[in-house]
Amino acid sequence: MFVFDERTADLVLDYCRDRLALDPVPLDYGGYATDFTGLLDGMIGPGGNDPEKVLDVFTHSLATAVVSIDSPRFLSFIPAAPTKAALLFDMVVSCSSLNGTSWLLAAGVVAAENQALGVLRDLAGLPEEAGGTFVSGGSAANLSALLVARDTAEVPPGARPLIAVSGEAHSSVTKAVHILGCDRLTVPTPDHRLTGQALAAALERAPGPVVAVVATGGTTNAGIVDDLAGVAEVAHARGIWFHVDAAYGGGALFSPSARRRFAGIEEADSMAIDPHKWLFAPYDCAAVLYRHPTLAKAVHTQDAAYLSAFRTAPRPPGQPPAGSAGGGGEPWNPTDYAFQLSRRPRGMPLWFSLAVHGTDAYREAVDAALATAQRAADLVRATPHTELVRQPELSIVLFRRTGWDRADYDAWSATLLADQVALVVPTTWEGEPVARLAMLHPHTTPDLVQQVLDTMA
């Protein structure tokens, strides 16, 4: 029972090899044209099924009922374009049955993950002692960081803490504020960018203690980078925790041309960045980093009798944990830096890909997406029936089709997918429906953008 079966291994590995070799990756259809009636009947039962039959159902029915986020034609939400090296090593991580909770159970992978975190730390310009852990996504990263902000702040008894955000902050920030039992202090942003000046004005009218301010390094809807330097100055002058949500846009730190937009991120007390977005890692991989990890450790460490061994993991005498922030007297346990206990070492595929390809390749891939976005903006301007909403700062392009309402955009979007041209879903900008292109894949081309624009004629 539950033993290695070479035939099953061959079936699965052959599928993986074929999938990895797809060039380009097909878009497929998602839930638009799917009928599962009777498909899965009897698939799970007392006796099981032949693995070839099960894999056949997946290959020909389930796998096509998705929209492949790693297709260069996936231009909605925030795409992903994991490297083949990262995808392959994700198979290694799964096959190795790794527990990434602690130094005791996974010292080797913790050291490697911390090396990858060090790359992100250095890109942001955080101090050498900064550190953190990999979590499932930006939602988990933002919640973990803001929990530290709340629990390390001085709040008068009975007062309800506030967290300052802009109206452009990601929905996960709003959810985190709610989960933490805080209230939002919404800072007006007339130009959709949080500024230090606007924050200072909002703090003057705050009805209670503000324990944190969240700035965004690349808004999800439009790719706008907040005034990070101005916000940092105001926050620190008032002793307020400064968190940067760079889940989407943080990948642009690799690009010298875009790095200037992030001036001030080096002042962050914490930051979130999602390698499964613009750093070519597979889902699910996000990182949370702290300027002072000891503060996070004091908040997130879980105490239980059976966990005490995590504090005294063996290592060579006098040698601090490899890759740990500042060494210290105890092992570096990833579980001490976010709210989760159990975790897979989801940073390992990123580490492998960075080690295999090098950071120059990452810079070139990020620059390619930035260049495509600028070229896309030019194409929108040159197309008679389209109008650019805003010059792109990063890799998101907002534009409108003259005379269209939401129903027109929705019908157009559905036809684009049905014809396998692209996935482009509309969004809302200042109360009006518009089209939105999100480009992270280095193989998304201006020719594809022009193809999309031509369908609006």
C-alpha cells in the first residue's frame, strides 16, 4: 500500500516533461466553456482507479478547463511566468517531502531560502540584519507584517488602533486591518498615489492612535508606486510603523530604470514581495521581510512543549545559522516570522532558479516586460479607436475603447478568450469601465498587444 510504482512515475513524469516543453504555453479556456457532468463520477471510491485513467481525465478534461497563467497571452489580474528551472525544482521540493518550519528539520533549505531572501533584501536596500520568511502570498505577508506593527506599538488602554492606507491599497490590506481588529484611516489620493503630504494631513485628523501606514510599491489596478520616501519620512517622524506592499511591483527593483521609482523602500520597517508574480517563481511563493526581525520573532514565535526543540537545534559550535539575520543565540526558524507554523519551503524554487540563471537574466526579463508596457502605450495612442488612460509606470496599461460600456467590454473579453487571442478582463477606473493589460511574461510581445487592439475595431 502506498509504495513506489514505476509505471505511475513514468506517466506523471512524461506529462510533466510534455507540459514543460510547451512553447508557447496555450491559453486554454478556464470556466467559460466547461461541462463536468458525469466526468468525475466514480473517480474516488473504495477501490481506486488505474493511474493512467485518472491522469487521462486530468490531461484531456481538467487541465484544459483552466486559463494558464504562464501563457504569454495571459494579460489579466497579475500573471506569472515561472522559469522552467523553478518549475522543475518545485517538483524536487514536493518529491523530497520537506518541512520548512524550523532549522532543526530543514537547516539546508532554510539556509538556501535565506540566501534568496538576501537577494530581495539587497534589492530593496534594507540593512544586512533584515530578514524574514517565505509565505503563501501577499495576503499572508501583509497580515504577518501588520500584526507585528500592531503588537509592537504603544496603544492607550481601550483605544482602537488605526492603520493608515490609501484607497488604492490592495484588498488584502483591508482584510488584514479587519482581521487584526483595527480601523482604517483612509488617506485621500487625488492622483491615486499616496504621498507624504497627504499622510501628514490625514494624521492630523486621526481619531485614534495610528500604529502603521501601508504604502504600495506598484498598485494592482494601475501599477502606481506611492511616494515611498515621503511616506517614510512622515511615518518615522511620528514613530509609526512603515510597511511597503510591493507584492506585484517589487520585481521591478531588478531594473535600474525602474529602481528610482522605489526611492524610500529602503526605509521600510517591513515589506511584502511576491516572487510568484514578477520574479518567475511558481505559485505559491511570497516573502515578508523585516528591518528588525527580532521584533517579528517576539510576536510570531509559537510556544508549546513539543516545539521547545526548535530553540536548541544542533549546529557546529560557535557557528551561527547559515543565512540568518545577524546570527544570534538561537537557530533561525522561519515559523518565527509569520503567523503560520507548518510550511513547505516555498522559497526553494526561486533559490534554484536564481542560482541557475543568475540575477542578470532576471534583470533582462523584468526590463523586457517594462519595455513591452511602454510600447503597448504607444500602440494604444496610435490606434484610432482607443485612448490611453494613464502612462504606465511599471507593466500595467489602462486604456479605453471610445464609446464602449461595461457590457461591450465583457462581451469583447469573452470573445478574446474563446478565440484564444488573450485573456484581457476589464476593470474600473474613476468609476468607468476600461481595459487593462498586465504584462509580466518576457515573451509577451507588442505584436500580441496590437492583435488585441485590432479586435476592438
